Amino acid sequence: MNIILLHGLGQSPAAWDEVIKGSPLLQDSRCPNLFTLPGRKSDSYQALFDAFSQYCQQQPKPLHLCGLSLGGLLALDYAGKYPQQVASLVLIGIPHRIPPVLMGLQDLVFRFAPDSVVGGTGLSREGLRSLCRSMARLEPSSWLPAVQCPTLVLCGQRDRANRRSACMVEKGLARSQVELIPGAGHEVNRDAPEILRTRLEAFYDSLEK
């Protein structure tokens, strides 16, 4: 099973370490650094998606894509454009639509974030801000109808900004289920790695029955 775990905007692949630990099913998962993928020509969402698409085209098919926040948006976008290549999706903490105010706040966070935080992402401070601004124009709800694969929609119980969106995303997909992760905020892979590991293992096991 070719599982690809995709990190969030302010994360690196290391955000998945505690989720993978101790799981025979997940230990061979691929965890690419989204911001160092070859072929990315700018710091826009479209350039990032193009580089991610090239990466996916080089992987054995079918793909099982699991992404948090930005990673989830990329996974959903790819599954909508190349439905025949994606066997399953796990979408964690993704918005049904992109509120410009939220992206404005995210831009502000990266503008004043410590260098230690920005440096760990693989993008420059201005690169992160440019990516945030380009994401404000996305319409994830328009990608949903084309997705054909089984999808697990997850959201942290404390992630108030995305709990309603999780239900809206689930309703827009033909084969999906939604679950809240107790005690977790937006970064479910960091806040509740053991619970997330259990949810992922149960979902992937169900696909093989």
C-alpha cells in the first residue's frame, strides 16, 4: 500500500514521526518535504501543486494520500484532477473554502514568527507569506465532485475553525466519513499522534477487506 503523508503549512515531514512510530502499516509511508520538491518554480500554490503532481506521477500507483491542512488541500486537489490514480484520501483539518481573513492572519503569523519557526519549514519568510496570499484564491469545494475514492475526513475536536468545514467536505464527497479527534487542535499529527495512528490503521485496514 503506497501511503504518502503530507505535512501542513508550518510543518516539516518530522511532524509525522510520532504517528508512524510503532506502526508496521505506516512505517514504509513516504513523507516528502513539500517545500523542497524538485521543479517548484515559485512560492505560489499552483507552483507547489505542479511540483507535487510531478512527484506523484513518479510514485507507484495507486496512491493513498493523507494530508493535514495544506497537505490535505494538495491531496484533495490531486485526487480531483487524477481520480484514477488515487485509491484513498485522508483529509485532516482542511477548509471547505478559504476565508481570506484566515489567510491574512496566517500571513501575519509568518511575518512575525521567530526565525527558528520559519527556518524549519524549508521556505523563506517571504516565501511562506507568498504561498498564503496565493491560497486565498482557492476554492476547495469545487474539487469535491470529481473525487471518487473512499475518503476519511478528520478534524481536531479543538480545531473550531475547521470543524464545520469537515462536515461540509464530507457531505460533498461521494464515499466519505467524518470523525473528530478528541483533545486535538489543528495539528492533529502533533497533538494526538497515537489516536491518529489508530484511526489511520483502522481506515487502511478497512480498505483491504
